[in-house]
Amino acid sequence: MPSILALSLVCALMLASPARIADSPTTSAAQQGRTGPAPPPSQAEIEMQKRAAMQRNQERYAKIKKDTDQLVELATQLKKSVDEASDQKLSVEVIRKAEQIEKLARQVRQKMAE
């Protein structure tokens, strides 16, 4: 039970970190086929970029939250399966659950690094 509590605490701390807002890169004048300096973005363009970045961040957060909820559920199932297993042998189901948890944890870590 303490391991589940620890996993939940770690997940909660990771989700509580401040959200990152990534600005979309701007294209240079040479890439746009223009010569000379590019005109500065208008206020409306800036606001649109901010809203798009916030939307992407909210979607990323929702995916991370869903995946961490699934991680907690899988960890709970794994704990129950291990408690029910005999001392000499663990079932194939237990090994599969552990692999599933590992894969999902990697995915969550990658999403958090984006």
C-alpha cells in the first residue's frame, strides 16, 4: 500500500509543476521569400498564438492526467495480483501488468518533457 501512495504522490507532484507555454517559431524573411525585415506580428496574431499554445498545453495536461490515473489503477491491480500470488510463483498476468505500467510510465515521462 505504501508503494501505491508513493506513486500517487509522485504523479501528483509532477502534475502540480507549472505549465509550460511554448511559443510557435516564427519564419524568417528569407523563408517567406521576402527581402528586408519582417513586419512585427500584430496584437491579434500574438493573442492567437498565445491561445493556441494554451490550448496545446491544456490538451497535454489532460493526456498526462488520464495516463497517470491509468497508472494508479494498474499499480493497484498489480499490488492486488502480487498479494494473491503464491510465494513460489507469479502469474504471467502479473508480469504483463508490470510491463504495461513500465510502458505507460515512459509515455507519461515523454509527454511531460514535451
